[in-house]
Amino acid sequence: MDFHVLTLFPEMVENTVQTSITGRAVKNGKIALHTVNIRDFADNKHSRVDDYPYGGGAGMVIQAEPVYQAYQSVKKRTSKPRCIYLTPQGKVFNQTMAEEFALEEELVFLCGHYEGIDERVLEEIVTDYVSIGDYVLTGGELAACVMIDAISRFVPGVLNNEESSQFESMQDNLLEYPHYTRPESWRGKNVPAVLLTGDHTKIEAWRLEESYKRTKERRPDLRAKNRPVTAAYFSPTGGTKKAAEL
Ligand code: 6GU
């Protein structure tokens, strides 16, 4: 997967994506990051790419032409790659969208700053308007990094077996169950006894129950979207329960 990012702050995106699991994926060639500095396409010796808004008002607007030239400079491998504009006015990003974007061979991200970008170039190049949540960031770079991270997890070879076995739950709109490691007793708090039994059927049932409880308590909005689980399963606390009763 090739990620192209058009930005005024390429080092912000590079430093983030080249770290941790996505950084390993870049080194292994599973993903590639190409940044384009919009400022390199300024038409003046001061490298200014913003100007006052027509109609007046606060803030500056990024001009259409430097953005258009930055977009044209992208070394595309495919004919019409999707171009994602990061904006709080976009569709709110989620796990399903991450999975869908991961099917593309390459993606172009356009990061805005100031009050925005001249609408005319957006009409020409943008295919998807995406927000990462209902709050306002100072620019699109962090949002692009968030999307690149979530999308990369779906690119084959980015996660190892251990890392990928962890991420089933969000697909089902369920939160992860709690995790424990040594010591068995920490400051008087003990690891739940079921986890020490070695009975994997029982442990899986306990974890599923904890996932439902946690989702109900912390994210009732997600719980409403749970896929209906019809099969009853054995509860470690005795008897059988249906998911709907949890
Ligand atoms: Cl994509 N950009 C900005 N500037 N702020 C945001 C956002 C994006 N998503 C949420 N807030």
C-alpha cells in the first residue's frame, strides 16, 4: 500500500508513521509513505501558500494552485487514486472504512490548515471527505496519521500473528476483555481465578462475557450495533446465557 500525503508539515507525518508498527511496515516494504510539501509549490520567494478569504472574515485560506501542483506531482501508480481530504466536515472515520480503504493500492491524503483550502481545488481532486471525530484539530496531519495507522493494520503482513489475533473485537462492535500478566497478586489485587484454570473453553466464555459487560457499561452506543449473537454459551458463573442477557 502506497500512502501519499500532501501537507505543510511533512516531518510531522514522517516522524509518526516511521515509528512503531507502521515504522516496521515501512522498513519491510509492506507500506510506503511519500510526503509532498505544498509549500514547495508556492509561486513567490517567501513560500507563502495562504491568502485572505474573499468576502472577509478571520483566518487565512490555502490557495488552489499550490495544492493542485502538489497533487499533480504525486508519482501515481494507478490511474485515479482516491484522494482523502481531512476535515471536521467529513464523514466520521471508523473501522469499516479503514478496512475498505485498505483494499486500495494507493491513497492520497490532503491535509488542510488555517481556515481551509480554496474550494475550487477540492472540487477538482478530492474523492472522500473524512473526519476522525467531532472536535477540531489545528490541522489534518494528526488525522492523516490516525487513518494511515488504522488502515495499515488491514494491509497483509503489517501485523504479525500475535498482533492480528488481538483485533477481532472491534469488527463485532465489542470492546476487548481485560488483560493480566505477572505477578498473580499485585498490591492485594488478584488475577481472576478462571484465567489460572487452563480451561480454555471456560476462559473464552469468561472473556466474551467481560467484553459484553464492558461494552454495555462504557460504550452503550456500540452495544446497540452488536451483531446479534444467537448461540448460547456456557457461562463460567454457571448455566448458559444468551448474548442478549449480558
Ligand atoms: Cl480530519 N481535521 C481537522 N482539522 N480537525 C479534525 C479532523 C480533521 N477530524 C476531527 N477534527
